[in-house]
Amino acid sequence: MESFPQLIAAAMRTEWGATPSARKEVGRITRANERAVRNWFDGRNGPSGENLVSLIRHSDAVFEAVLIIADRRTALGAVRVVALRQKLQTLIDFLDESPSP
């Protein structure tokens, strides 16, 4: 099994990509310094508790990784349903705002 830092890094790359702009976005979200964020993306270190909570607040992928690390896979279904519902609502809102042909 991968380590905590490696799993969080993979989730962050899934959510934000692996570009310098992704690292800057995560830095803004967490208010962490650039070097710390780079180490998170590289899987060398994991975020502290406070920073992890900030990441979870903005990323379903990080939240799912934490549930997997905590061996709470049964909760993943509920998390995914909520995320899917939000995406569907966004699509419905978009369709409702679009002009009719």
C-alpha cells in the first residue's frame, strides 16, 4: 500500500493536475508556502491536519483518499452520490439558463 503522502499526492494531481499553476492554487487554498506544497505534490511529505482539512474542503479526490487511508471505504458511496448530485444540479442549472432553440 502506498504511504499517506503518496496517496494524498495522487489525489491532488487528480484534482488539480501537476502544473505550477496547480501548486499555486493549492498554496492559495491552504496558505502554505510553495516548498511545502511542492513536497505534497511530489509525495515527499503530507499536509498537516489544518492544511489537509482545507484540501478536503476543496477536493473530493483528497476526501476520498483520506477515507481510503482511514479504511472507511463504505463511506465512499455516499460521498460519490453527493458529488454526482452536485454535478447534475450544475448541469440542470446550465440547461435551464440556456436559450431554447
